[in-house]
Amino acid sequence: NPLRFPYRAIKEHQRINNTTITKSSTQLQVYYKNMSGVKLLGVNGSPASQRVEWALKIKGVKYEFITEDLQNKSPLLLKSNPVYKKIPVLLHNDNPIAESLVIIEYIDEAFEGPSILPKDPYDRAIARFWAKFLDDKCLPAVWKALWSQEEEQEKDKEEAYEVLKVLDNELKDKKFFGGDNIGFVDIVANFVGFWIGIVEEATGVVLVTSEKFPNICAWRDEYLNCDKVKENLPSREMLLGYFKSRVQAVAATLN
């Protein structure tokens, strides 16, 4: 299925992330208590895993990344997420939290550091609305259009344009979705900021241009220049190679 993210093709890796701490001794005690036993079950190159990693980076939380093989799921993953059996899963002091949007909200509430969601209840509700729009409407339509075959391509592209136009209008006169700083909706929109361009190059199907969606493109430039984002992106070459191989595989099935 070409719509699937490149989990099984991504080279397995495991890494420990270190952060520089400049806090008082009292703050350090709280800080280390909060971040003890933080592990992330995920896959390098997965947008869902990357969302959680960026949230942890924004908070300055030290964590262990445990790479999952989704063709041979580990007992730890199956135990930690028995309902969906999917990544990402955050383990905090051995307590599992599943689903990327839920995990990000948990990280925001459980750890000290810059706020990811707005403080105001109404603004938080609006942020959740756009996050749900991205996952429920935008991602499926865009992914379908990027992998659409010729007979359906124009129809699928028009459907993708409709949701992207809604997103573009929301970004009018904004640096980021929530204002001047990267936040919840920006993290959720990571596939728009990074993955779409790679799949466009691999498939030759171009959806996002500055002529059609100037606000998305301006946001994308700001997004990819954000230190916490650009310092923690997966390898573009690795992902491009994977998606090109998927294009070849799809073409082979049609011949």
C-alpha cells in the first residue's frame, strides 16, 4: 500500500538524546524527577514518531528512543499499546501513553519547559480542532493525491487542493499556526512541512506551490528554519530513496 509511511524500509537505530541543563539545584531535582524513565517506541522517518520527538525536544526532556520493527512487533510494543498495536508509544516511568496527539498533550502537561498548547482554554480547543483537521482531512486527501494513478489524479488533486486551501487561509498573516512560536498544530502539521515535498519529488506529483498556497509555503520556510525542527529531521535522502522505490514497485504492479 503506497499510502503507508516508510516504517519497515527505514534503517533501525537507537539513540540517547542529551540536553544541556542550566537550572538551579532545586529545579534540577524536579527536572530529573520529571524526565526519569522516558522512553519512546517509534520508527525513524515516521511523521508520527517525529511529532513526539519534537515535543520532547521543545520541553528539553532527555529520552531513550527504541526502534520498532513493525513487521515483527516487540512484546514491549504489544504490551504498551494492546488496542492499536501501533507506534508511537511514550513510556514515562513505565506508564504507556499511545497516539501521537495524546502523547504531545501529555508531554506538555507532565514536563516543565515552554508550553506547546496555548494556555487559554478557547485557544487550546481551536488548536485541537486544527490538529484533528490535519489528521482526519488533510493527510488522507494529500496522501491519496500524491499516489493517485492517472485516471483518478485530477479528481484526487482537486480534493487535496480543497483541504490545503483551508489550511492556507488559516495561516494568513501568521508566522506559525499559534502565532510567533512553534506549537501544537505546527508539530502535528510536520508532514506538510517536510514529508510532502519529498513525496512530490519521488512521484512527480506537485501539490504545494507558492502560487497556489503562498501562506503554507511561507510557513514551511519558517518551520524548517526552526532550530528544534531542522536539528532533528530524519534523513531526506533516506526517505527520498524509500519513496522512489515505492514508485517503482507501484509501477511494476501496473505493467
